[in-house]
Amino acid sequence: MTYSLGEAGAMNFDEFTGEVQHRLEFPDTGRTVRAIRATLMTLGERIPEGAAEDLAASLPLEIKWYMTGAVHEHGQRFDWQEFNARVSEREGERTDLSEAAYHSRIVVDFVASQVPPSDFQQLRDQLPEDRADENWGKLFEVVDAGGWGDAQEAQTGGGPQPEATPEGGSGTAGDEPED
């Protein structure tokens, strides 16, 4: 998908929220903004202030504020479960923990597409991915699956799927060895 860029070369607030709203399939902007705010404020609380500022620098000013200006204490130590609990509480509207986790994965994946790879890697480096530790790898599941488009196609069955061929079908060219 092509995004129109504002004067500073970055996506504006309406474009950013519109894309997240599309990905989350929310009917209104209010719920979308709450999901973005909840995710990024909580993420901003978890990572050091400098890392939050670096990551947010490429985001629209209003979105950047969620990770920086709205956060009273950066660098807090909490695990993936506490992250989801905080996001769920901030989103409100009876958002359960699994919904909060899904929303966060989608928001983080979109952020990954908007920031320099080095800034996104800095975020990953701040969050332990060891299953025995805090299990932050779950936050990056959509990113690691190739991003929202590829992950969405995998869930919905869209796009080419060489592993699943209809019975009696020939599959994708080159899948079967020639005699």
C-alpha cells in the first residue's frame, strides 16, 4: 500500500489512524485512537525515554506524544502479561486481554512500517524475548510473520498457498518433481 506523505515526509495523524482502523476493522476512529494510545503509552512506559523518543520521532506529532509526552515514567519493569493488562484497561470498552494483545501487535506492526529499521531494532533490543523471562516476542508476532498484509492473508486464506493444493489439483507450477 502506498501512503501519502506530509510536508515533513511523515504520515499525518489522520492517515496513521485511518490505516490502523482499517487493519483492526474498527467501525470508528475513537476506538482506533484508544487502541493506538493504549499500546504506545504502555510501550513508552516499558522502554527507556531515549528509546521511546527515537522510535516516536518518525511518527505523526500526536502519535509521538503517546509514547513520550503522555508517559510520566519511562523504563518501568513489567512483563508481557502486565503490558496486556495495562493496554486493556486503557482501551476500556470491555477490551479483554487477548483483544488488547492483538491490537498491540497490529499497532506495533504498523509502527514498524513507519520508522527506520534501526529504531525498531532498538525497541526489540529493549524487550526480552526469552520464554523463560518476559516473553516479549509475542508483541512482534505480526512483524515476524511478514507484516500485517502477509499475516492477514495467512489467516484468511488469501494469496498463493503452495502447501495447500486442492485434491486432484496440480498445485503451483514447480511444486511437483517432473518424471
